[in-house]
Amino acid sequence: MSTKRLLGVFAHPDDEGLISGALLKYQELGVETGLVYATRGEVGESSDPILTAPNNLGEIREEEMREAARVLNVQHLWFLGYRDSGMPDTPANQHPQALINANAAEVIGKIVKIIREFQPQVIVTFDESGGYGHPDHIAIYKYTIGAFHAAADNDLYPEMGPGYSACKLYYTSYSRRQVLMMSEWIQDQAFDNVFKNLDLEHSGFDDNQISVLLDVEDWQQEKKRSWDMHRSEVDSVLPIIRLPRELQRKWRSSEYFQLATSRVGNDNMGENDLFAHVP
């Protein structure tokens, strides 16, 4: 294993789009990368009903994720085996295998096992809003925090191997500025505003919440190519696809991270490195 390792912990295939540039950037620097998915995205809407059916959508999305991972040079993928819970107040919320109905100790234990085996110094997941309030995003945020701390405690989950202390836990999201810019542009163009049900004043990171702002301009093409692997997800109504090419490029050129917990000290202004202070 390489000296440094970066682990993303997310809810559904395609969530890694928030950090795809970081994965590419650090992989080029010799960092080993891995991604954990709690579900296979079985409940999401498909852009191609011919390509997918309700009973095979999870299988399709897992294979798409494996193709995207190849583009991102991510060699380690884990699926925790839970079911997509769907959006709030939908029938999928009641499914017994849905992530939001899972036993918390069980989910945390699975993530602890991965952390202890992979031994990442840096772990990234959603912030408390889950980006846009998806129940699974919020659930995996909570479980990842629990696993970050539990993995370091030898008395917890001893059957999952010896304790391991990751150095840092980051949250990732869009910047609030980005979300407001996209919403305003869509309204100016008189498109149906897909943001109308979001609390835009509390969506994404405010400037003072951003600990690390990564410039990933050099990985624009690979970022787009990895997203394109999620063929069942690509949909002409997605907000970013409506933007002019130059605005799309601007959107993809930066990625945002908030330091949640660190065992190696706080990030300093201007460092913009997820591995700053990591020995």
C-alpha cells in the first residue's frame, strides 16, 4: 500500500462527483484512493427506461460506478449492501432494507472494518445537510462520523481488527455561491427551477465554512468522462447540463471541503491540501 490513502464514504453511485477532481489529483501524487457506497442507488429515476428496469437498476448503477472508478483510477470500491431509501416521504422510506432503517451499530461496524483495513489518513463524506437533504446522505454523514471515532477505539468492534486512527475527517459539498449562481441563471433563462424546493440560503458551504478549496481545473476532462459513465443518471434536465459550457467548466474547476475533525491540527488559510500536516 502507498504511504497516503484517501477514502470517500457516500450513499449512492455518482455521489463521488463532489470529489472526483480530488481523487484524480491525489492519485497522480501517489495517494491510494477508495470509495464506499452504502447503497447501489436502486430507487433513483433512470434517464433511459430501456436501459434499466426497477428490478435491475441497482446492478446497472453498480457496474456504471465500477466504470467511473476506472476513469478515476480508484482501485478500491466497497458496497455496504443497503437499499436506497429514496427521497423524503416516499414509499421507499419504508422498505426494511433501506439505509435509513438499518441498525446504526451494524452500519458503523461495516465502515469501521473498511477504515481499519484500508487505513486512510483522510476520510471524506457529506455534511449534515447531505447536500440537498437526501435521507441517505444525512444517514451516511452520521454513520461516517461514528465510524471515524469508533475505528480508533480498540474496545469497539474488536472483531473488525485492531484500532486505527485516521488523521482527518472532511465534509464535502458545493459552495453556496455556486448553487445561487446556477439557480439565478436557470431563473433568468425561464427554465423550470429545479432548486425551487431547496433552502438556497442554507445549501452548500458558505465561504467561511470552506477549509480546503481545491483547484481541479487540470482534471476537467476526466471529471466529465467519469460522470458520463453514469449513463442511467445522465439527464438533460440536470441543472449543470443546462449551463453554458463556460459556466459548466467553472463549476467543475473547484471542489470544496470543510474540516470536521482533525488529529493533526487545523488547516491553515491558503494551504488547500487535504493532507496538510499528515505525517
